[in-house]
Amino acid sequence: MNTLTSQQLFEKAQHYIPGGVNSPVRAFRAVGGSPVFIKSAKGPYIYDEDGNEYIELINSWGPMILGHAHELIQKAVQDAIQHSFSFGAPTRREVEMAEQIVSMVPSIEKVRMVNSGTEATMSAIRVARGFTGRDKIIKFEGCYHGHGDSFLIAAGSGAVTFGTPDSPGVTRGVANDTLTAPYNDLNAVQQLVDANKNHIAALILEPVVGNMGCVLPEEGFLQGLRKICDEEGIVLILDEVMTGFRLSKGGAQERFGITPDLTTLGKIIGGGMPVGAYGGKAEIMNWVSPAGPVYQAGTLSGNPIAMAAGLAMLNYLNEHPEVYTRLEEAGKRLASGFRTSMQKLGLNYTLNQIGSMYTLFFTDQPVTDFSAAKSSDLILFGKYFHAMLNKGIYMGPSQFESMFLSTALTDGHIDTIVSANEESLKEILSI
Ligand SMILES: *Cc1c(COP(=O)(O)O)cnc(C)c1O
């Protein structure tokens, strides 16, 4: 048999694929070394091409909330495959999917399926712009909303300045329409709004951030944003691509009791298939073509195989509230284990955790926004990452990522992660 190691695959990949990967974080550039190439996964375990087994904390960046290759989802996909892979025509499952989403996420009255989280957020701001007749949007530093041009914007030099492109290829024109504020800073938002009266179409945020590492909204922050949006006629978009169906059945909005105008979804909603969705108030969603004038389409949108996987996932989550009880328990067990270890070792790093999401930041500052997250010791994180990997724990390869627990993790697995964490900390700090 002609099998290549991860290292050999990565060398070959770099000949044919930019940087050797189809999404940048996978290349391990933030932690050094060479990425492991994955061969298969089942339940709480993932296996690489080199024959190593790891306990999973990435879980495809969220979708595998029930662990890998869950039988129900597998079966749903197998059943669907027999009837062909795509029609480009309406199907029964799309209706069932929409009905299920509307029943699970109370703020959503109508929903449109797309193929990724990126498509969902791009489309949501287009609708918000069409609906309000305004051009500008507000986003928060460190929040990630996919790779649409409007979101690849870094902070400007002051609270009321325009953003600057964060990537070559994003035009100044686009950047001028995106305003940025620090997360958890209501005053900064109010200043932006005051300085841009009647020009702001939408405010978009991760209601719990996963993409600068796990960062929680402070008391009153989400409610404050809701109030500002109401006063100014701004469309409030909660990007729940990561938190949707994870932090509760109805996402972060249910957990924090906040009602957005639009919600974007992805990850879990596809059960591992490429799926996204955006939805919200019927009054706004009726602007989407062909009901309304805002154009948005997709050859593979509502794809039958993807719908089968997603629907099986959502049905399961809807009927099994104990999933969320278990994820809460698992998250608490892990966090308390990590805290005990740090106390024992005399360390004061910041652990942010909520439900099945967490990040250990290598800083002793509280991490409530991107600048605090950036105070982390990234060299140390790289060492920690590799120490954990060597102990069989598969983590997100960057300080600025959240980990995701699944229901496939038993208390035994959590305890293994906790002791690997303690050993890794000792090792990298020579304690
Ligand atoms: C992953 C993610 C996206 C982008 O989704 P893709 O499917 O990768 O395009 C958007 N927003 C948030 C909050 C995400 O976590």
C-alpha cells in the first residue's frame, strides 16, 4: 500500500493548493509545525494518517456536537443518497427544515438556506441594506463573520473613523461602509451611531464570541445593543453560525433572552455538510427574492443530502434536551478541573467558558475583547498546543479559537483532557 504520512501529504499539498490547505487555520501557522492530516473519526475520537488517535476538541469547528459519524445522521444521509444528490428544484425536506428552524429559534419567522456561514452573513447584510435603504454596517473587532469583503475590515484609528481593509483585494469603498467597535463597548457603538445618523443598516455580532477565542458578552451588553438598534432603526443581526443549536436549543439568543431582527446560522445546522441559513422577522425576510427585490440565490442551496443531514441533527437536538444538560455538565467539569490545576501550579491564566465552548488564554488579564485576547503569550500557546497534541488531545491550532465539546465525551474523557492540560502546563513552564 502506498500511504503517505501527514508530513508527506503536506509537502505534496503545497505543490497544488495555496499553503497546502483549503482554509488557512488548518496549516498550523499560528502554532508552528506541520498539520496532521485526518483519515477518519468516530464518536469522541479522531484519527490521523500516521495512525494516531486523539480526543476531539475541534469537532469540525462545531458541527459534530453529537460526536463524529453519529448513526442517525449517517443513516439519514444514506437514505437520501439513493434518490440522487441534487435537483435544483424545491423539495419536501427544505420545507421540513425551515419549519424545524422556525420552531427551534423563536426570533426566526422565515428562513433561507444557503451553503455556508459566509453566504449567510453576506446575504443577511444585503437584506438589511435593502430593507433600511442604508449602506453602512457596524461590526466588532475580533468577531468573525466569514470571508465576505464587508467583514474583512480592521479597526480604524479612532472610534468614529472608517475601517481599513484587513486583506488585499478588499476595496477602500467596501471598507468605508464597515465601522468597527471593541466588543463589550456600548459607548463606542453609541458614538459610531451618533456620528453616522441614518446611515447604519445593520449591526452584526457573535452573541458569544468563538473567533477571538471564547469571549462572553458582559451583563447588559446585548440588551444595550438591542436598545440602540431599536432607537436608530438598525437591523440587529446575531451571527449564531457557531453558537446556534450549541449554547441552547435556540442558541445564544435563547440563553441570553435577546431577540435579534435577523440570525445567521451554519455549522451544526448542516450536521457536517456544507450548510448555512439566514432568517428572522418576516417583514425583513420578505425583501428576499423572489418574494422581494433583494437578490440572493444558490444552485446547491437546500441540497437534499445536506438537508437530510441537517434535519436529522436538528430533530435529534429538538427531541433530546438532555444533550444540553450534558454539555453544561461537561463544560463545568472541564473548567473546574483546569482551574484546580492552575491553582495547584500557581498560575493565573484566564479561562473563558460557557456551556460546551472554552478557551484558555495565556494572559492573566480578563479577556472581554480582542485587545485583551491579543495580550496572550502566543509563543507559549504554540508550545501548549503541541504538548496537548502529543498527549492525544486535538485542539484548535490557534490561541484565537474556541474549543468545542461534544456529547460523545464521557467524564472519563474530560478527566483525561484535564490531566493532559496539567501535564502540558508543567512541561511548557518547566514547573
Ligand atoms: C464559522 C463562522 C462563519 C463562517 O462560516 P463558514 O461556513 O466557514 O463560511 C461565520 N460566522 C461565525 C460566527 C463563524 O463561527
